[in-house]
Amino acid sequence: MKLKILTLIIAGVTLTTTTFSQSKAIAPGKVWSAEKANAWYKQQPWLVGADYIPASAINQLEMWQADTFDAGTIDKELGWAEGIGMNTMRVFLHSLAYKADPTGFKSRVNQFLAIANKHHIRPLFVFFDDCWNKVPQIGKQPEKKLGIHNSGWMQDPGDPAYKETAGYPALEIYVKDVLKTFSHDKRILLWDLYNEPGNSGKVGTSMPLLAQIFTWARAVNPDQPVTAGLWNWSEKFSELNRFQLANSDVISYHCYDSPEQHLRTIELLKLFGKPLVCTEYMARPRNSTFINTLPILKKQNVAAINWGFVDGKTNTKYAWSKPMPDGGEPELWFHEIFKADGSPYKKEETDLIKELTGVKQ
């Protein structure tokens, strides 16, 4: 069997047309057909949410380790999300938190799901991540650095761990155990297997682990769809992009572009005939905002998940490349919806989210 991938030209860059054999392009196991994916998507409400970590956690480990798992803050903040009509959250796991305490880790995931379910939120969980700090460690996590975006966020499994095949059996145990434990759990929306593969200069060297996690996921065959989002449209990412498109049950992607370019991206990705889930957008200084983009996502029936929720230890109200080491207030917040006290950063934004999600005001 051969699978032909269309040519995408996004932001002036071509995602190369190619025809490739299933044995090379598709991990073992059956990818959802467009018909199955669209039937699943029709059963969902319009999905709106954020990439979520509690304000009290600087990274995924601080969120999930036993000593710092903060159920009270999670409950409070997911209540704020429910209040503006959000019904999903994208949440990053971490393999080291599992390695330190597999049973306890899964118990905390279950506790998180119970809290989310209380607020009518069905999260999607992320396994691996190529972004930010290279060497995660169990235990006390670093303090935040004033004015620096995501100063304590950790890659998973890390660098060089992502390419050390001797560590893959332990990662396989982790991924399969979590998937098997929750594979029939209706509280979970979907599984995002790998955030931004190839980031941090890794490019194609992330392909072996990306291929492995899809293989592991297909072996479990969870009820929920699996995906890995496209995020970089340059030629050097074409192999990764082709693999992600060929192996994802639903198509997920990141777009921090202006609304005109974002719409173009949507139109092109729709050529593949599967539901679209935008798992990252909304960076105000880049002209990607709730006001100009969220209505487009609703009109196009694209799931809308923005980066950032509450101003907290991750410091993502500061821009990627514009640190403010004095910890001052940015002229315009990069991400986040709520201030630490639960009040909206911009009331017109939360009013719009409520309007589009049908919350009575």
C-alpha cells in the first residue's frame, strides 16, 4: 500500500509532496480512517481549551511529583476554565515522574481526571517534548528566573536521552502502562504523543523516538485517537511532517501566525480530510489573539487550544525571545488568560470566549 501526501505551501514554505510505502512511513498498527476520525469528531462539542499547568508549578515534574501535586490549585483553576466555557485542556505528562513512582503517578493522573471531569473538561495528554531545558531531574525543581519565558520547563525524555536507544525499553513501559491504564477512559479526549518533535535543533534526529512512540501506542490501540502536531513547515522538517500526517488519527498543529495565514494553514490541512485540532496558538504581540483568531477557528470547526492559562511560575506572559530580567510587567502579555487572582487579563477576551462557547453572561 502506498500513501500520497499533498503539497502544502504554508507561509511561503513547501511541505514536500512525496509518495512513500506504508512500511517506511506508517508505524505498525491501523491509523484511523478519515471516516472514523470524522465520526468521532462529530460526537464532540466544539473543543475549546488551553495548554494547562497550574500556576504553582514551573514544569511538568513539579506538576506531577507527589510532593508538589497541587490538587487544590488545579480544582480552583479548572473552575475558572469551566466558567468561560472551556471543555478541554492540553496537559503535559513526564516520564521521570512515572519512573520515580509508577503507581503514584497514575493515581495522580486519575485524580486530575476526576477534578477535570467535575468541571466538564476532557483533557488531552502529551507524552514526549523536545522543548526547552535538556536534562530533567527528579526532585526539587528549579526556581523560576524573573522575566524569562518557561525558564524551568523540561524536555522529555531529555537530551541526549531522546536518542539513547538503551533507554527506549523503559520509555516503552511508561507509555504502554499509561495508555493501557486509561485506554478506555471516557474522561480523556485524545493522546498527543510528541510535542514539537525536532525542536531545540534536533530536527530529524527525533524521528527514531517519534516512530517508536507511535508503534507503542498502536500496540495498545486506545479508544481515544492519537496524534502528534505539525509545527514547523520548513523543508528540513519534511520527513517528520510526513510521518506525523501519515500516522495521526486526527491532525493537530501549532500556529502563532496572523489570522490570514492561520486560515490558509487550516484550508490546506483540511485537504487531508480529517478533523483539525489546533493545540497551540495565541501570542498577542505576534498578532495571534483570541479576538482575531478564535472566531475563525469556530467558523472552521477547528478545536481551539491556546498556549497559557494562568499567570504563574512558567512565566509565559513574557515573550519567547524578549526576557525581562527585572521581572517587570510586559507591555503586552505574550500568553495567559487569567491573572493569578483569577481575574481576566483582558475582559473583552474572556467575554468573547464565553460568547463563542455559549456561556450565559
